[in-house]
Amino acid sequence: MERMGGVRQYTGEQKKQFAEIDGQCDADAAQAKFRADDQLRKIGANAEDGDKLRAQIAARLADELARVERKREKKKDELRPK
């Protein structure tokens, strides 16, 4: 059920807009993960502060992914009938 409010019917245009939002947010999340992976590769296994840097990168990635999900839900909420 849609947010405990019952089942809602959406128009084809609304479904298309939801898919576009999902696609953009999925792309944003993938870019964030790619950047984090790239940063982790640059650190390498021999960095003196490697563990600390890895933890910082992981925390930044988690923050970015949470931001993307908030953005996704905000945009979808704007499309949903009130």
C-alpha cells in the first residue's frame, strides 16, 4: 500500500515522471558510489591513515546516498495527489 494511505492509481504521465525521477536518482547514487570507489582505490592498501580515510569516505558516501533518497522522495511526493 502506498504509504499506508491505500492503493493509488497513477496516470501514464505520472508513472513516466516517477520513472524519470528514479532513473536520475539511481544515476546520482551510482556516480557517488563510483567516486567513493575511485577515492578508495587512490588510497591503496599502504596508506598510513588508510583506515581513517576509508571510514571518512564511507561516511561521505552514506550521507550522499541518504541525500539522494531524500531528493527522490521529495520529488515523488510533489507528484502524488494530496
